[in-house]
Amino acid sequence: MIDLHNWPLFGIVGTKNSGKTTLICQLTSELTERNYVVNVIKKGHHDFAIDQPNTDSWKFRQAGANGTAVISDDKCAIMIDKKAPIINIPYICKSFSYSDIIFVESYKNLPIPKIELRNEAETEPPLYVSNSHIIALAVDKPYNDNVPNIDLLDRSNIKEIADFILEYLNKKKHSSKHKQ
């Protein structure tokens, strides 16, 4: 299993269209306003392309390059074909080594702490029942499901959710220092 404990990773999971991206954007805004460095890893569920046809990076990839990097004064984009065996979460984390927090969207089975987004209208079974890495639910208040042994967070209270995540990661950091 991949060792992810040394990285400030925190997952956001939920059903399709549950608001994962919206919540991550809100949390990112809240945390960057507090001067934290935030990065995001998102699981793509279909083929996607950043480099567009007839751009130089696209031409390099069409010519057979496994990956390309485009670096300007204010941005950097790296595209690497997934067939490369080195592309995984730890590899990406190394690129984000300067981060205070790295949000991870949709990697439900990744062994990192997660918040699950839920609302009472959902018909899908909750993930937290079978996933011990889900440590909290972000829910619409009031939420009437009986939820034992898991924190309930008001999904509209971004400050509360951000504080919860920071507190959790801070405890995790101090706990791992004592184990060394």
C-alpha cells in the first residue's frame, strides 16, 4: 500500500453532483485567505486534455513525447500519459511539497482522512458506513440520519469545516512527530 501519511492530504468525497468541487473551492478560498498554501488533486473520470490541438505541447505529444511541461512566468502545466508507471498520488504530492494542505477529490478508497458530503435527499447508501477513512460528514442542517461515531459538520459553514480540517491535520502532524 502507498504511504501517504507524510503528506497534508485531505479527501472530499460524495456522490456525483453532491457539491465536492464547490466545497473544495470554498475551502480553498477560506484557507488561502488565512495564508495557507492549498493545492488540489482531482480524479478524472474520463479522458481529458489540457493541451489543445495545434499548440506546441500538443505537437510534442503527437510526436510521441510521453509528457510535456509548459512553463511561463506565472503558470506551469505538466501532462504525462498515465501509461507512465510513476504517475500516482505520491508522485503528485512531491510536486506539491510546499503545500500546507492538499485536497483530494473523489478518490474514495484512498487511505487518507475524508469528509463525505451528504444530504437527506440522497438515495445512494452513505460511504462512511464501509469506509473507515471518512471522519466526518458535511450535511445540510438539520440532518436526521442517526450517525454514530462520526462528526457532523454544517456544509454551509465553510469556516467550521476549514477549522475541523486544520485541527485534524495539526493533530496528525504532532502525532507523527511523536512516533519518530
